[in-house]
Amino acid sequence: MEKAKCPIEITLSVISGKWKFLIIRELMGGGKRFGALHKCIGPISAKILTQQLREMENDGLVERKVFSEIPPKVEYSLTP
């Protein structure tokens, strides 16, 4: 029988890592496009930023909104 995790353990497992806190900090001011996030966060590679955003989206922390424009526009924001 597996021991139930407490809310703090769950929170730490979802936002663990070097970059997720910085991504959350940047998105607290409102939605941002990928390029703007990349500039604000600093020495993170595009690959790692994409990976972190996907993980956060899968965990329900971040929403990815795709606008039907040319060129394509994608904006990331925190979920309620």
C-alpha cells in the first residue's frame, strides 16, 4: 500500500527543477510568447524551455494558447 503524498510533496514534485520557478515568475505578470520568455529567463536553451513548458502544461500549471495567425502565434500563461 502506497503512502499518500502530502500537498507539499506534490507541489515540490510538480515545480521541481532549476527553471520552473523562473518560468512561473515571468508568467505571473501575464501571458508571454516563447521568444519573450526565452529572453527574460536567461541562459536556458530553447530545447529545455520547450521541455519545461510542456511538462508544466501536462501538469496543469501552464496554458498554451495558439492563435490562428500567419506567422503562427503561441502564448503561454499560468492557469488559475
